[in-house]
Amino acid sequence: MELFIVTLASLMAGFVDSMVGGGGLILIPALLATFPTAHPATLFGTNKGASIWGTGMATVQYARRVTMPWHALVPAAIAGLLASLGGAWLVTVVSPDYLRKILPAILLLVLGYTLAKKELGRHHAPLFSGAREAAVACAIGAVIGFYDGFFGPGTGSFFVFCMVRFLGYDFLHASAAAKLLNTATNFSALMLFIAKGHIWWHFALAMAIANVVGSMAGTHMALKHGTGFVRGMFIAVVSALILKTGYDAFLR
């Protein structure tokens, strides 16, 4: 029964995460509820062991149908991977608890800005090209990657928003780009969890298969329905993140 519950949660997480991020909103609470006595690091490691396959597959699926600016995204992914390692190291010496209370406010600003700017992310009009696009993408990868290693909730959604706001991508192209960067940051975190033995392989393998299936379904939906659909999903996921992080910060 435990395997069924977390595998189903991984399927649903892969579906949502492939479009706008936020899969951890589904999978991590499911793991915590199913295994309340387990070490949190082990559950987080198991989550990464499953979700990295979904984000990786989503990257491949998007790359087949969406033009990916590899000249900007590859160095940005490397920057995100290295910064995520730095954030993961810092969390071993500095507590990220203060972020719990300001994260809902940051997400609320992201949601408010997206709703206020009706045309935000509806049209793909990159603001930069060449080296400038790569430099801005690397800055996004480094900042959000560091956040992912240090704290984490909402990383995929932050990647999407930053790609839209600071690079001028539409939501579909931003989601495609975010998957590559999120795969890189997940990889660095996963390596740390594996090195410390914080992963349940017997659960992670089944969850990974389910996550990939969900990811492929979500990617298909995003490509089929386009930017407007992805924008709506982004608003829904960020709204859910605000409620979840707000509850964790002030009511739990």
C-alpha cells in the first residue's frame, strides 16, 4: 500500500512538474505522510531520485518540439548545478528557517505580477541574444540553483517566472528551459543525498517510472494546448504554493 501511494503521488507530481514546476508540492507531503518516522533527508533524497527522471524526460520531449537556446541554457545549467552544490553546503552550517516566513510573500509578489501583466509570457520575444542571453540565463541558473540547494520549494516555478520576466520567453519556452536547469540542480542535490546514503532505491525506482509517465503526459498537454494553458497552470501552482508555504510558516 505504501508503494502504491507514493508511486501514484509521483505520477501526479511528474504531470504537474513537467509544465510549470511544483511537483514537490504533491510528492514531498505524500512521502512525509506515508513515512512519518523516516529521516526527512531520506525522503528528500528519494524524492530527488524519482523526480530527476521526470524533469530529464520533459527536457527531451520539449527539445523535440520547442526551439531551445542551447548556447544560453547549457552554461546556465552548469551554473545552476554548481550553485546548487554551494547552497546544499551552506544549509549544513546555516539554518534556512527564516526563509519559511518570507517565501509566501515572495510567491505572492510573483503571482500578483503575473496577474497584473496580462500579456506576460503570452508571446515569445527574447529580450537578448548571444552572449547577453547566456549571461542573464547563467545569473538565473546560479541564483535559483543556489536557492534550490539551500531551501528548494517552488524552484521550478521560480525558474519559469524568471525566464519569462528577465529573458522575454513565453510560458511554453520558459517551461522547456526550466526543465533543463531544474534537472541540473536536482542532479547535484541527488549526488549529495546518495553520497550520504539518504535514498530508498526500492521506492525511488518505481516512483521514477511513474514520474516519467506523468511527465510525458504533462509535456504532451503543454505542447498541445500552448502558452495560455501553461500560464494558467503556472497561476494555479503558484497559488497552491502560497497556501502550502504559508501554512507551513505560520500555522503548523
